[in-house]
Amino acid sequence: MKKQNFKGSVMLNPTPVVLVTCKNKEGKVNIFTIGWVSTVCTKPPIIAVGIRPERLSYEYIKESMECVVNLTTKDMVKITDFCGVQSGRKVDKIKHFGLKLDSGALIDTPSLDISPVALECRVKSITPLGTHDMFLLDILNVKVNEDIIDEKGKIRFDKANLIAYSHGEYYGLNSKPLGSFGYSIKKKKKKK
Ligand SMILES: Cc1cc2nc3c(=O)[nH]c(=O)nc-3n(C[C@H](O)[C@H](O)[C@H](O)COP(=O)(O)O)c2cc1C
């Protein structure tokens, strides 16, 4: 296929889209939307997020050095978009949607009850990069809804109705898996 070259730009698509809860030193809680998020290390579990210094949430996270990364679902698309276009400086986004907060298990910052999976994180480092600062976040604890845990204790992400973000659009992950990790080299079981 003939290719066209575009100048270097952020075209890593799709990305997760998450709602981050954060708390300032006076105890005020805010939420905002993040698309620039990725796992960067398994052990210890670390994710990286890109946050613009002008966000209110940037201030809150820098004050407490912790936050919760709440995964988003099909039922949360409107909340996800709204929290990404309205600042907590003007609107109390939690009140606006009447969102229920769950207290943190290992940190002081609450998670969103509506989210099926919430990652409680502590800030490991902050690196200015340009428009955004990169926050490396240690994942200290993960809260998972019981309704997506099966009888064997496996987390059924396929039942969580998670959404992704690609080039300005939100997508549901409706389709069946196209393959499982390592399927390409898995040997077929011999018939006896
Ligand atoms: C889909 C989506 C993804 C976003 N991703 C980021 C991001 O990765 N980093 C960031 O700083 N802002 C991101 N934003 C913008 C913030 O969420 C937005 O400016 C928000 O209003 C900040 O709220 P706050 O001022 O209450 O903290 C995103 C917005 C949307 C809608």
C-alpha cells in the first residue's frame, strides 16, 4: 500500500479514556477526563498520565500527590465527555451528575462508585514535557465491582462495557475478542 507521511503527532489510537478523581489539601474533590494514559510497568505496577498544568486537577494532584484512575463504561460516556470540557473551577462536576463517591481503601482520595474498576494511585514523579507534564503513578490498590468477578475469581473485563477514545470519538468495545494473549503460537491439542 502507498503511504503518506504526516508530521510527528499524537496518533496513538485508540487510547483508554478515564475519569480521574483528585482531592486538594482542603478536602475538595474534583474529577476530570484523561485520554493520555498508558501502562508503563507491570512490577511494580505503574501507569503514566499526561496532565496540562493549567487544569484544576493538576493543582489538586500536586497537593495530595495521589489520585484515582476510574475506568469508564458505556453508561459513563456523557459524564466522561462533560468532565473533559468543563473545569471544576466553574462547575461542581460531582454535584452536577449527583455522583456517589466511595472512600479510598489505601489513599485519601475517593473513587467513583459508578466505575467498575478504580485504580488508587500515588504520584511517583512529575516530568514536564511541553504542553503536558508526565505523571508516573504507582498503583497501590485496585477496587473492582463484584458483578464482573466470576466464580473463579477472574475479573471479566469483557463484561465491564469499557469504552475507548480514538481521534476525538468515544467507542464501545462491543465485539468478541479476536484472539487471546499468545494464541498465535499456541499448539493445538492433539486428538487422542
Ligand atoms: C476525551 C478527553 C480526553 C482528555 N484528555 C486529557 C489529558 O490526557 N490530559 C489533560 O490534561 N486534559 C485532558 N482532557 C481535558 C480535561 O479533562 C479538561 O480540560 C477538564 O475540563 C479539566 O478539568 P479541571 O480543570 O476540573 O481539572 C481531556 C478531555 C477529553 C474530553
